[in-house]
Amino acid sequence: MNKYLNVTKITFFLLILSHFAIASDEDKINTEQETTVVDFFKASVIADVVVNPSGKYIAYVKGNKIVVGNNKLKFHPFYTLKAMSVQEITWIGESNLIVEVFDRITKSISFEYFKMEFEGENIISTHMTSIYQRGYLLDPLIEEPNKILFAIYKTKKEKSYTNVFKLDLQEIIAHQVQSVKKLNRSNSKSMYWMLDSQKNLTYSLGYIEEKPTIYKKAKKKRTWSQIFQGSKDNSFIPKAISKDESKLWVLSNELTDKLALLEYNLNNMLNPKILFEHDKFDLKDIIISPEQEVIGVIFLEKGLLKYKYFSKKQGDSHQLLQNKFPNQTIHTIGANKDQSVQVIIAVSANNPGSVYKCHVKNLDCELIDSLKPWLSDVKLSETTSLQVESEEGFTIEGFLTLPSSNKKSYPLIVMPHGGPIGVSDYGYFDSHVQWLAYNNYAILQVNYRGSSGYGKKFEAAGFKQWGRGIENDIDNTLNYALKSHPQLDPKNICIFGSSYGGYSALMSIIRNPKMYKCAASFAGVSDLTLMFNKSSIKNNDELTTLLKKIVGDPDSEQAELMEYSPVYQFQKIKNPIFLAHGTKDNRVDVEHSWRLKKMLSMANKDVKWLPMDGTKHGFQNTLEVKTFYDNLIPFFDKHLKTTSK
Amino acid sequence: MFLMIRWKIIFILLIPIYSWSSTPYFLPKPELSKKCHKVTKKLATKHEENGLLYFNQYQSKIKNILKKSTADQGSKQQILNKASSKYSLESSFKKFVFDFVDVLKNDITNETCDRKNLESLSEKSLKFYKEILDRSKYYIEYRVELESLDADEGLAIISAYSYGYAGRIEINPVKFMGDSMSIGPLNNSQYFRIAKLKAGEYQWGRIKVYGPMSLSYRDFSDANLKFKIQPGKLNYTGVFIHEVMGMYAKAEIFDKAAVITTMIEQDYPLLLNKYELVNGLIENDPFINFYLTQKKKLKSGN
């Protein structure tokens, strides 16, 4: 569970990263001076920023290098990434680092251990060893130089767990980790571990038949006993334990509709207390003080992460820092041991983000780097949030992005997200949205029923609502946006999405051909019955059951599934369609788009077909993005009146 | 007699190679010695005559094979067109017959005019050409044989792709003593063919893996990668996809009915007309029936 203690720091970065996960380092194709689609999608220059325990030094990924230093010393590159991506950087004490690296060619994970020597203005780095194992760093054991606790993933009879080893980084030979004695003897059921102040394993968390299960180790014995088991239908995310090891703080919806903060007594795990539940939103994280007390929670409000402190004093301290960055929200992505030095990111819909190192007491912040500095001179668009009440009593949240140009009227692209269950759009910088807005299209995103972040009932309301309730929510939000924003041209609307969003675009134009002039789908589902047919799904009972719950039963509800599949409703498609699909898409097979394209072509309907050779379910590099948008933008330009652009 | 005339028309339409092969002319290059000129002229004539001989023999064999076909003349032409384009008969004739003759005419010097060597090159070139004709003949023979089925046989559309290398890939009957078959090797390439199989259930099984000093198998027999063959029908069986990922490999069957139907329409229209296309992978998948019904409707204008 120590693994979870870091979550507060990294949640936001993950959230932000999800928006540019498709980026790559293929900068070569952008040789022109003018701003192109590549500028919106290419990888950020900075990632994975971590500060050392004293707050003196920072390490982070800059381009294809990992650097260490501070603004006074200048940053010293100590590792070059060749077709690799960094999973995590961890300080081991004041001056050593472990970098978890994923090799994109061999698909292997390695942990690289570096020693740093800071001598005056010089930084000398030495690569000490590599650990080639799939696992995670459980604890850096700062009191024991060159030693770490390391958990290695294991799978036996389809059950996953980890084994914990104490490694001496000066002695370990890359491939011989498993020869060291494991510390979790008689417990081969757990994935995550908690340590006491002496760094002994005390509690563990495993998933037995998908149910979160906590085990406790008997003192001075090897035996472990189960002290808690949750339900597989609810979330149970341990976040931290109190310093005296008596309380466990968990984000859970076992007792509530929304993901709330619960406090468990670790002695018996009975009668948890609800410390905080938001009336509208799931909690995303908790805030822990240097004294290891829970002092606040984080949730998304209007698509932006909001920090709620339980005490006014701590809230004010955060607010003072926030005030230094008007029109942006700040988020802590790293901190030193006493949290006096924090690494923050300042971000908004029209700012991809800038990372600062801040001394909290004197509110002194120095810029480390901007994520996409090449966009600093580009006028990006603002995003506002909309709230619409559905007939069923849900509040549907939408995000409207208007181009930054001052036109009286804009053509609109409705952009439903993928999923449909457990996925959401946010109010932060989104490369797709900003590129379309840069091309003078207004964009409407909708967190329809089934989206994540709004509680269990809201998520479950999206089950079996393909082409039905979900698209009602999209239409309702669209109608509201048109009424409340006269600058949106109601006669110039298209709809575009990927994955479920592609399906939604196709079904929306079938349901409402007068509203939408065209529809574009990337990697979209077009035949609901086909979703069950791949052998890996057909042979997996659990996956098939889940899919039936979300989509419907292809045996007993085949007629219904066909009724809500664009392929079988192709005759109702009256307006132009754009279909793009990767030939190596393992999640939604290219066959989906093939089926629809075949039917539409046979009926001489207007379909633009873009098979993308080797592309997967998402874009892997900027060349794919460029190919896609070089075809999509002309499609929109053709079908949305350019007079209003 | 009537049939004979029609066949001639087909062949003229199909492969105008015969008309190219007018009487060989051979003007002596002034710098060549008399001896060399004589050798090259004789060899060129012989090479071209042999090329034509092989082609005529091929034509005559094909004529006999096609007699067995139940197809109408238009469909027979399609089969021939397919064979011709698949093995590129026109370009093969040019490559192995005309080009070699051109070499003899234009590129030989007194220094390179070695009779034995040139004869050996001619033989090699004609051997390649004959192999191409044989492959084309085999393709047509195989294709015509698919038109007749025993009572317990069905046609299986076998399709596979391998990302990375796969040696021979086995397809075995699940519970009965039916036909086994194997395809491959495939290396970042696809396999697409129609085969006769006894009715029953089949599964994709082992893949041969060649190591530097060893032979081993990746066994997917437990992965439940199955399909069914119905007698007297054209059975769609999905697409077997094998992917090598470093030390590991995975295999799955994907339902790609629209892709495969399109390929069948292009490559085997006659078989698609002759036999009912059924789904041997997912019996209750509605797509194939829906597509065929809609196609019929649109064709009839309803």
C-alpha cells in the first residue's frame, strides 16, 4: 500500500498525460514555421518531475533525456532514452535515483539505478545497475544506503500477486533478483504492501475473485490473516495510513453513491467512518500532510481538479499559491519530505501547462519548463462548462470550446468521448479539441450518462444505452448549448468521435439527420453483435458477461443490438460519413468500419474511407495524427459551410 | 467445333503472348565474330521456340482442365484472368523468354560468348518460366476441383495473417477423423485460400518454430480457436491472426466477414454464386445474411 502513498502526487500528471498520450518524438515532419497539427500533438518537453527529500534538486524527463539539477546549477542530462519511455522516477535518499523505463521495441521494463554526486556546480552521475523485472519499487529504505524493497509481479494459475525482496543495489546482478530470499513467505495473494516504522511488512492488499482483500501479518510470526474483504462491484482504493498505523484512509463507494473518503480502524476494519463525500462528484484523491494526517480531498468540478482542505489555514495556504497564477489552476505533482518545496503545474484549457518549483512559505516559484513551449505564441481557445438536467434527473456536464477568433458565428463539431462507461472529458488542454478550434470550429464535449466521476448510479445508467439514453444526453446538451450560445450556427453541425465516440457519431446522424450535416468516426464501433466475436472475448466468460451488461446480449437481444448498430441501419444514413480505422486496432477491430463501409458503398452513399495501415486503437505517433487530420479537416471544411468560419 | 473456336477467342483475349512471338529476326552485330553470331542466333531461336512450346503445352493442359469446370465461359475467363494475373504470365514470358533473347541479341560480346555458359543460362531461364506455368496450371486445376464436392465435404475459406514469422500452421479436426491441413510459412504476410474439408468442427493447432539448431512448436490447441464446416456450403471461418512479440506469441481468430466477403467476391465469384455462403465461425452473427439479402435487394432495385 505504500505504492498508494504516491498517488496524490501523480494523479494530476496522469490526468494531464492522458490528453497527450498519443504524442511521440517524431518532430522531423514539422519543419515548417507555421503552426501545424503536429505542434498540438507532439510530446511535451517535460514529464515526470520529482524533487529530492531536501527539496534541493529536481529530476525530470526533458525530451529524450533525463536531467537532474536545479535552476542555479543548470540541469545535467544523465540518461538518454532510445525508443523508451519513463514510467516513474524515484529519489533514493538525497542523491540517488531509480528510473523505471519501458523499452518500446522489446516491450520490456527495467529499473535503472544511478548515483549522483553534487560537487559545487558539477554533477557527476554513475549508472550503478539495472533490474530487469516487472514490478515496482515498494520502499527506497532511505535509512539503509543502497538498499530498496522491491515487489515483483507474479502470475500463477491466472492469479496475480507480488513477491517482495530486499535488494542490495551494490550487489545485485541485473537478472538475479529472484535468488534473493522473498519477505512475504506464506502470503502469495497480495499485490500491494504496507510497512511499519521498522520497514517490516504488516498489511497487504490483494484481489480474490476481484474482491479487494486486506491481510494482516501476525507480530513476530510468518502467518497472515484476512481482516477485510470488500465487494467486487464497488471501488476500494487504499490511499494512506496514519502515522500510528491505527487508521486506513480509503477512497470507496461501498457505503455511498459517490467515491468518498472512508476511515477504517486497522485493528478490526469494522464500521468505517465517512470523512468526506461530495454531493455531485467522485473524489479523485486525498491530501496528506507531512505529519501523515489526511487534511483534504481532491475532486473534479466543472472539469477541473479542485482542492478542498478540511482546515481554513491549510486551504488559505493553497489559495495564496493559487493566487500567483490567475486564470490557471495549480496542482501539486511532487514535493520534498516536509512539503516545504513543491513542484506544481499551472494549467488551463488554453495552456498545456507550465511546471514550477515553489517554496511554499515565501510563495517563491521558479519556472522549470513549459510542457509545449512552441505553443506559447499560439492563441488557444477557452473552454467553459455547461450543466444540463436530464429527464431522468441526472446533471449532464458538457464542455464548450469556442475558437479564439472573433467571429459572430461558428460551425460546431459535437465530440462525444469513448468508453462509454467509466471515461470522461475534462476542462483541460486537449490536443484534438484545440486543433479543431484552431481551425475555427467550436467543439462541444459531453459527459453523458455512464461517464466516470459522477457516482455509481450515473455510471450504471449508461449500461445498454448505446444509441439511446446516451445519445439523448448528447442531443439535450447540444440543444442547451445552441440556446445559450447564439454564436453557434445551428445549421452547421457535424459530429465526430473515436471508439464509442465514433459509434455515437454514426448513431446520432442516423437518429437525427436534420441536426447533423456529417459524421466522422475513428476506430468506431459499427456493429454491436460483432463486439462479442473475437476469440479472446468469446473464450473469456467474465469479459463476455461484462460486455453483455454494458452492450446487451447478442443471443437473446440480437434484434435490439441490430436496431442500434449503424451497419444494420445503413439505409437511414442520409448525410456524408467519414470512416477512419487502424488496421491493427485490437480493441475495436477494423472489421467494424469495413462492414459499414461495405454497406454504404453498396448503396452508393457518401462515405470517405481512410484505412490506416498499422494504426492501433489510438494514434502512436504524430505522423498518424497528421494523416488523420489532413483528411478530416478537409471533410469538415467541405460539409460545414465555410462562410460562417 | 464451336467450342474450339470459342476457346481460341478466350486465349487470344487472355494472353496475347502468342501474337508477339513472330518469326525471330536476328541481325548480326558487326563486332561479333561469325562463330559467336552463329551460336547466339541458334540459341535465341531455340530459346524462344522452347518458351513457346512450354506455353502451348500449358494452354493445351489448361484447356483440358477447364473442360471439367461447370462454369459458364465468362466465369472460366475470370478463372484464367485470375491465374494469369496471379502468376503474371505476360511479364513472365517477357522476363524469361524475350528478355533473354534480347540479351543474346544485344549484350553478348566476343569475350562473353561462351556457348556452354549461355546454354546453361537459357536452361535456367526456361526452367523458371516452366515453374511459373506449372504453378498457374496448379492454381487453375485446384480452383476447378473446388467446383465439385463429395456429399460430406464443404468449402472452407481459410485466411490467416502472421505478424512476425510462423512456420507451418496446423488445422486439425476436433473430434473426428477428418482432414487435417497446414498452411504457411507466413512472415508478415497473409494466406487466403478456399479448401475442401470434410464436414465437422476444426481448430487451429500448432505452429512450427524453427530455431537456429532446433525445431519446436507453439501450440494453440487449447486456445479454443475453432470453426465449423457444413457440407455442400462455402464456409466462412474467420481470420487466424498470429503475432510474435519478442519471446512470446499470441493467436486469435478475428471475425472479419466484410473483409473476407469482399475478397471472395473479387477472387471466387463463381463459387460464391454456386454455393451458399455460411458463417462457420459465429453461427448467429447476422452480418453475412444481412449483407447478402441487402445486396440482392439493391440489385433488384427494391
